[in-house]
Amino acid sequence: MLMAPVRSTAVRAVWPVLMIACMSGPRRLPAQFVSLRGYPPDALLARAPLERAVRETPDPKRIRSYIREMTALPHAAGTPGSKRVAEWALARFKEWGLGAEIDVYQAIIPAPIEQVLELRGPKPWRARLSEEVFDEDPDSKLSGIMPPYAMYGVDGDVTAEVVYANYALPEDFAQLERMGISVTGKIVLSRAGPHSRAVKVTQAAQHGALGLIMYNDPKEDG
């Protein structure tokens, strides 16, 4: 019984639009709007002005300046840098005539105190665990840059053998099982991408791993 009113409402809403379109004579769509993914052909005429505005309004130089301003300094949540970004954004919203304010929330956000990654044995080695500094990248020299870490990872000191698991995805662990290699009680080494890091951590834990080390493969990292 609810279907009839819905149909009649739709007819009443569409009918005047169709009448106006027919009475005003044929109109041609700009070439770039002849086909828009996700919209039926009979909706393109009404959609064209909005699409045109969306395409013509953004200014790459302005967007670049905004992004640069917000990322000029480290701004991890809860730090003075984060407060600076919030106040800058608030000033822009008010400048554009929008009603805006900053709300303050209390949240538990862990941060690393000490991180150590090392190989033990005849040839010991300790990882630097920090990004390299490049002369052509001034941002790499900024102070206050936080080291890479798993925000809600478990504290602990783990020493175990390392097993390489490609991307640490379900199919990778399945391949290890076919090869008779277990990660139970081991530390999994995987490449970052192409899926969420959380997937890799979850998969490693479900297969009994004690820890997970992820790295960016140079050939896939810019």
C-alpha cells in the first residue's frame, strides 16, 4: 500500500520539469557532460550546471596554498601543532562567512616512548627508525616529527625469528601454509600496501605471530 503514493509523488514532481523542458525547445549539453558516470541520460541536463561549477570553481594554486599552510609543521593530534591547524581552519571558515567554533574533546592517544628494532647474532644491527633528511625536502629537517609507530599497538619486548610474508594478506599466509611455513610465535615481515595496514596486523595476529614489521618497498614508494 505504500508503493502507490510514492509513484504518484514521483509523477507529480517530474511532470512539470518535463513540460518545461519540452516547451523551452531542444537544448544541447556541453561535450564533457554528454555522459556522466552514475547518472542516467535524462538527468544530465539538470546536472550539467552543477557539474560545470564543480569543475570550474577549484583553484589549484589556492588549494596548494591551503594544504601547504596546514602541513607546514608537524601536527599530530593533541599537540600545539594540531591546535595551530585548527585555529587556522577556524579563521578561514569565519572569513568565508560560516558559523564555526572549535570543540575540545578528551581522548586517549598513545605516543611512543621508546622503540627499538634490531637484529641479534654474530652481526648485530639496529634500525634507525626515522626518515632520512634530504636537502631538497626542507620538511624532512623539521623538529617534532614523530617516528613511525602503530598507534594502538601493544607495549612489549619481543624477540623471535622473522618470516617474510609478502603483503601479509590472507592469500600470502595461505601460500606460506602450502609451503609448510608457520608464523606462529614468529615476527612477520611484510611490505606496505596495497591494503590497509590494519588488515596486515589482524592477519598476522590471527595466524599466531608475535609481531609485525612493515616497510615501504623502494620500487613501490614514489
